[in-house]
Amino acid sequence: MKQKPSATLTCLAKYMAAESAKKRREIVYDRKFPDPEGKAQAHYYTLALECIREYISNGRDIGLIDHKIRYIDSLLLTANGSKATKLVNNRRVLQEFVSAFSNLKLELINCEEIVVESEGVTVKLFPDLVLKKSGKTVIVKCWFNSLPPSKAAEQSTLQLLWTYASEAKIVTSAGNIQLWIMKDGAIQTCSGRTKTFDANFKRTLREFKFHWSDVNIDEFKTHRAA
């Protein structure tokens, strides 16, 4: 069990986009009482993301992605169940990236996690990619799920990326804060800082902290077992 209330960018974006109080409590529960499966989910697409980073860092060498796909294919020969599904999904993401994003002329920039302490909650903000494109900084979160994000998930993710840029003192335009949706090759961009976001952010963290102190380990056992 984690003692102090904390959230990642992805966790908080999901929480802000959740349509019901029950779903929000489930998100807090999974963060407060992580199990091995939950930890695995947090790194579900690491294989694909690391390959994408390597591809960009090495001058867009498509051979790196081809090699990774062949490596995944070799693992699939003996994998089964959830492990096989994970490999298939990482393979899918790499193919989608090649189809939609591989021609973008980008330079990968090293970036650090930004930690924001607010309303008694530690928020860890870290984008998937920080890039240079035509001399401008682009901050990216990748949407790897095969199902498209809801509008609320898009907006909360983009606003949290804006918060990351602000806290990291990265000067960029709203249009260079982006959510890349692998499935359909779409790039959703931030339209600017939403006037109500800062107030909503603090209110969300207060609610998050309340649920953290209130939720107990037995509350969603059946949800996790399912």
C-alpha cells in the first residue's frame, strides 16, 4: 500500500475523465493498493515506446522497428494468454506508428519527470516524448489503446501536458502540446490553457485525496478479481 496520495499524469488524466464517482474511486484504489498486474499495466506498452524513442534518436532508422517487430514475432512463438496479447498489442502499435508517424522529422530531447505537490497530493508528470521539430519543442503523450480516447480524456491529458511544460519551464506553443492517437494516426493539439483548469485541478486533487483516505483495501476486491 502506498501511504501518501500520489498520481501520475496518466492516472490523473483517467481520473479527471471518469464519468462516475465509482470509477474515480476505482482509479484511486488501484493507485493506492497496486498489485503486480496493475504495475504491469503501467508498463504495458514500454516495448513499443522504447523502440519509438530509439527510432527517433537514431535518425529514423526504420530497420530498428523492423528488427523489434521480428523480435516480438519470435517471442510470440512461445507466448500465450495475457503475455501474448501484450506482445500483439505492442506489435500493433509499432505498425501503426510506422504507418502514421514515422515520416515526421523529429529530434528526441532528454526530459525529466516533474513533481508537483498540491493539495496534499504528489503528482508526477512525465510525457512520452519531448521533441524538436523545425526548431520548436513538441511535448507528446501517445494514446496506444486500440479504442479512441473520450473527449474528456483528450482534454485532461492535453491540459496536464500544458502543466508539465509550465512547471518544466519549456517555452512552446499550444499547438505543440500534442496527443498522438496511434490507431487512426490523428494528432490532437492543445487549444490553449482552459480558464477553469487550474481551479478544477486543485478541486480534483482535493477530491482525490479524500478518496485516498476513505477507500479501503476490501472495497474493490471483486473489481480487481474480474
